[in-house]
Amino acid sequence: MFKTLDVVVLVRDLPSEGLKGGDLGAIVEVYGPDKYDVEFVAASGRTQALVTLSADDIRAVDDRDLVSVRHLEKAAG
């Protein structure tokens, strides 16, 4: 189970939100053992998406993960 402020990795694309598998997010609310509000932000700090996800949609960050930057296809707004 994840807890508030954990950094997590999205495991599938969410095209409607402009997100791709591998994007990093932070848990901002925990609704139970399987539902989380996760915030995804642009490198500037602007919120790209705030979505409710299940534990199957995210995973913990691993020491083998490398952080990178990509251009958004669709900016929030």
C-alpha cells in the first residue's frame, strides 16, 4: 500500500490526461488500499493532471529507474 507523498510511476498511458507510462507522480490522497489521487507535474511545477488511480495503475520507484524529460503532446488547461 502506498502512502501520502510517495513518488510513484505510472504503468500505462493515459492519453486523455497527456500522460504516458513511466511518468512520475506523487500520491496526494489515499482513499483505501487500492485508490489514490496522484498528481503529475511538468518540470516547471505546473500540475499536468490530478487523477484517481488504482494500485494496478502505479508502481513504486525502483533504484533502476532513470528520470528523464519529455515534451508534452497536450498541455493541461
